[in-house]
Amino acid sequence: MLFVLPFLTAYLIILIYPLLNGMALSLQRVDLFGGGQFVGLDNYARLFADETFIRSILATFALALMIVPILTVLALGLALALNRATRGAAIFRGVFFSSSVLSVTIVTLIWRFVLAPDAGLLGETAQALGAEPIPFLSHPTWSLWALAITTIWWSIGLPMMLFLAGLQQISGDVYEAAALDRASRWTTFWRVTLPALRRTVVLVVMLQTAAQLQIFGQAQLLTGGGPGGATRTMVLFIFEAAFARWELGYATAAAEVLFLIIVLLTLTQYLTTMRGSEGDGGR
Amino acid sequence: MASLELTNISKAYGATLVLDDVSLSMEGREFLAFLGPSGSGKSTLLRIIAGLETLDAGEVRLDGQRIDTLAPGDRGVAMVFQHYALYPHMTVRENMAFGLKNARVPKEEIESRVAEAARVLEIEEQLDKKPGQMSGGQRQRVAIGRAIVKHPKLFLLDEPLSNLDAALRMRTRIELAQMRNRVDAAFIMVTHDQAEAMTLADRIVVMNDRKIQQVGPPMEIYARPANTFVARFVGSPAMTLAPAELLAADNGRFASVRLGDGSQVETRVSREGLPGGPVQLGLRPENVHVARGGEASTAAKVELLERLGERTLVYARLKDGQAITAEDEGYSSLQVGETIGLRIDGASAHLFDSEGNGHHAEAAA
């Protein structure tokens, strides 16, 4: 007990206290200069009548749905391809992981160079081929894809490493048994590899869902929430409410809604995917 | 007809040669044991037969058909892995059925084969469990079951008993012997445990240093070891090998030697075919007894006693410092440090020439 006390203290002060304080704050009308006034569930009622907020929820879900499946499949594919003890594989593992260490500012800067229709890499290429450049940053749907692509590129490293770690846990003789059992590569993947990675897949999907629902930096820096609010994510909405309009109570209420969504989603994912998987741990 | 034929097999990992021109022929449905220390190449040879390793040179034929060019699953062999290698997320039933499903065996056929194997191995109650919920012994049975249902021509067993505790190992050994009688297939078992090899195999293939040292029935390996390696490796405790001097011909048919401490031993090894030069006298513990009364042929000092119950092993040293292992009765009154007389049974002794090749006593006429 004594040894966890320092951690527990920090945990209470910087996580639990703000969480409870936030809940209280969301029930008040309060701005950055202070002076709270209790208004009950007023902020929440306003939120669900606010079309901008509803659109930000939809945009956030759309982004998460674009990013999480592609990111998971891509990371798994890379891990499968790079799960070997060659020098080349080691180099590529490093390369694919390296994007994760960049700050979001650098990442969006790089992708602006790629995606900008007039001077970007893709735009120039399209023009050289005589095609119309895709308006990645100014079209409502394409700008969502611009955010998704940027995010996938930025976040691929960690899930890839998690999958690699999961693959290393599978003992080689199971694959030899599968070879003697006439399993094709495809059968081996579906019946041996994927079931063994089940927990890792759940972990990656849960972590990424929780992370992508909080997507912010890319949206603010790459598209600024535009065009026409098409890429205004929930955190961007919260940020604008708190630090542009100074409506602290309102922003906190939005943050509580996001918090609830994330908790419910990850809990549902965990419960549905982990059901009936007891006894899989042994080998 | 030879069931499995290995011809001139060589294998190297980079610059390290692990199998050097190995040839072996298996007769009918026999049970072979590859016996050898770690790094002798026995597991590599098994894996080459299974198709889990490629070979650099040579051929593998099973029932006349060349199989070293085929995929592992197409060779008609089944393997039981040392660590079982069961699919952890599949039930026992699915584990056993997996190979048959991949081979597109009809569903009813799969069900009947799995049911039959489960009955034989007494794991019917476990069919819907997963390997993680089972004990080591039960997993071992599932691994064997997974091999049986394939009706292979050849079973490959990679140290099948090494992960079991002593009591279970004895029981599984007996069960393997029984299974062998029920199944119409040949068996190859890799082991470093000579007791397993001696009790289960029709013939033992002793391997060391990338090569086959000797192939023969267990008692022949024990009684007529081809060389000093086999002599020392098979038998527990190991055979005593004492440097000796061949005595000049005295008209007798059999060779006599003088040990380092001056004592003489008359063997029943024929003088003919024995090259000159230094020899080693090979003595199994049961051929050296503690002498009571005046029948001792030499004396030794006791260094260590191992009381095994029905007999006592005596580790002693001759006057010239040569270590020798002898046997005494179970209730031995010997003490460490005591000097004792030893009676060497020369008629059962072996001689090894300077090349290390064994020469053995002729059967008493």
C-alpha cells in the first residue's frame, strides 16, 4: 500500500479530481474569468440542440470509422510482412515506426505538402498525368480522407509493434504442425495466426478507437475544421467553445459527452469481443 | 520391403555441418529410435523426414516413393512434437480434425476417426476442452491423437516423453508400446533417453557427431557396441574404458590384456582381427564385482557408493588412478575410502582398438 501511495496521490490529483471537477463544471454557466452559476442540465440541453455539436459528433465518428479499420488491417499486414529476423525487416520496422515520434505539427506540415491541390505532391502528379487534382483540403468528404490518411500514416507504428509482439508470442512449432496438417497459407492465417492475435486485435481496436475519437491536432492544423465545419471534430468543438468563446461550462459538458461515448464504446467492444474466449490463454 | 529409405543425406547450416552423408534403411513397420546427445543431428534428421527442414544432398523415400521433394503435409507422415504444438484456440476435437479437414476428408469419416482415436486414447471426455484447460499428459495424448487420425505410414515422435513427469513418462512409454501394436505404421522416435530407446525400439540408431554410429536391436547395441562412443553412451552408468596393453600371443585364441595397475584380464575376444597397438578394456559395472575372499583379480579404493536398492554401484579407483565402476549387492557394507578387491569378469569384457572400434567376446561354445 505504501509503495503505490505516490502514484495513487498523483492519480487522484491529476485525474480523478479534474474528472469530478469537470462534472461539476458542466452543470454551471462559467467563463474563463470565473464566476460560476449553477444551471443544472442546461448546458447539455443546449448541446443536443446545437447543430454544430451534432455535426462534430458525426464527423468524429466518420473519422474513427475511416481510420480504425484501415489502420488495424494495415498494421497487421505490415507486422506479418516484417515479422522475420532479417536486416531488411529490421530497417523497415524502424522506418514505419519512425513517423510515430514526429509531432503533429510536423506530420500535418508534411501532409500539407503532399495533399495541397495546387502545389502538393499529389496535385502536381495529377496535373502531370493530365488529370484534375483532388481537392483534398477543400472538399467536405475528401478533407475527411485527408485527415484519415494523415492520421493513419502518423499512428501506424504502435499498432504494428503491438502486432509484432503478438506474432512473436506464437510458437514456431504450431506453424510446423499446421504445415504437416496440410494447411494452406490462407488457412494458417485464419485458423492459427489470427485467433492467436485475437487479444492484440481487440487491444489495438480499443486503443485506436479511444485515440481517434479524441482526434484534434490534425483537424486544427490541416483543415481548421473546414470546409464549412466538415472536419470539426468533437475535441476541436470543445477547444473552440472553451478557448475561442470562453464558455467553459458548455465546453466541459461537451467533454463529458465525449468521455461517456468513449467509455461506452470501449466497454462494449471489450465485452462483445472477449465473450467466450476464456481458456484460450494456454498453449 | 524397406518402408523408409534415407540415402546419403547431408545438411549444413551455413558453414556448420549437422548431418554428414547419412544413410539408413527401415524395414517394414518397425520402431526405430534415434538416440544421441544434443547436437548429434538426430532431430534434424527427423525434421528432414517430416519436411520441416530441407536437405542439401540425398534422398528420402517412403514405401518406394521419393518424398523429400514433397510438402510436409503430402508425405504420408505424422509428427508428435516435443512441446505438443497443439492449436491453443481450438478444442481437442478441432485440433484432431484440422489436418483431415484440410485434406478434404468427408465429414462423417473425420468424425468417426476422431471418435476412434479419442476412444483409444481415453480422451473422449476432453473432446470439447481446449488445450489450455488440460494437463501435460492429456495434451500429449491429444498430440498423439492428432497424428493417429491421419492414418500415416510413418509416425515421427520428437522426444515425446521428455515433457512428462517421471510417473507419467513410464505410463506413456507403455502406452506408446501398446499403440505401436495396434497401428499399422512405422515409427521413428527421437530421444536422448536410452531407457526409452531400449524399451520401445526394435532397432536403435545411435547418432553422434553428425553421423550414425551404430544401428541395431537394443540388446545388440548394449552387448556389442560398435565403438567407444556407443559403449559409453548406452548403458547407465557408463561402461568403464581402461587403457590396457595387449599381451604377447600365448597360443590361445583369445586376447589377454594387462591393465595400468599390472593386473591381467583374460578376455574372450578373439585375437584375430585385433590390430596391434594400445587398446582399451571395456567393462560394464555388472561385469566387475566386489570380491569376497581370495578371488580378487585387482584392488581398488572406494570413492563413491550409490545404493539403488537391489544393488549398489561402487565408483572406485585402481592403484594407477584409473576410475572403475563395479557392482555390489543391495545391502553392501562397504565404506567410502575402503580398499576392496575386485573380480573382473573377463569373459564379458570388450576391447576397443586404437581407432575406437569395438571387439567383443565370442559367444561361449
